[in-house]
Amino acid sequence: MKGLGIVVMALALAGCSSAPPPVPLAGSPADIRGMAGEWGGEYQGETSGRSGSIIFQLAAGSDTAYGDVVMISHQRRPARLPEADPSAGLPIARTPEVLSIAFVRASGDSLEGRLRPYRDPDCACLLDTRFRGAIHGDVIEGSYTSQPMDGGRVQYGTWKVKKKKA
């Protein structure tokens, strides 16, 4: 049920935002054809405690896909309202952040890719996130690493998406 709520939230956020930028795909025509369809799933940060949803779509016969990753912090450090506000001190929940996939390369039964750099909510630094996965029919699962671009502690996590039935 939790996963469904995250996917619904991701779709709602995607509907409110501008269209995600296209994701270039690299690989043989057969490898790219194998990725055609709508994929959805989740990721879990082992080091960061963050989780979120993944949505990825590729039209048959195309070499460009569309997809987003919605980041939700489990740590949820509450921010405070400005002092001038009469309700100062009430916590403000963090909102999920939509991250963009920069590219994906498919090869046989595996893929790798990268997210566009984004600001980490905990260290306020830019992260370079790379992911790898193994394709098993209608399921792709793998791992990712996020490295602060100015150096620092690498974060690790896992992810899994499933192809929607047509």
C-alpha cells in the first residue's frame, strides 16, 4: 500500500510540474526495444534513509524516454516558519523533490545510467548519482551510488521497477 501511495504522489507531482526532459537512450536497437513500455517502482537509500518512486516510459520505436525519480526524505528534519509569522515555531514538512534522469544505456540484460545533478537536502551539496540494474523480463532491479561533487561520503542504495502490463 505504501508503494502505491508513493507512485500516486509521483504521478500527481508530475502532473503539476512541467514535462520532464527527454532521457537519451544508448544501446542496440534490440536492447532499446526490450525497454519499451511503462515502468514504475521504488528506490531505497541504505545510507541516506531516503526513498521514493521511479517512473520511466519509452515508446516503441523510440530512442528517447521520459522519466522521473521522486525523492522523499525519511529523516524529515522540520523547518521552522519565519519569526514574523504569528505561528512561528510550527514545523513545516519537507516536500518531495522530483529528480530527472540524465541518460540510460542498455546492453543485453543490463542497464546503467545517471541522474542530473541535484542538491542533497541533508548536506546542501550537489550529488552525482549513477545507477546499474539487471533486466529480468518485466522487472529491472539494481543499485545506485550518490557522490557529492565536491568529494565526500558516498551514499548507496537499491532500486526496482516493474513493467506495467499493456
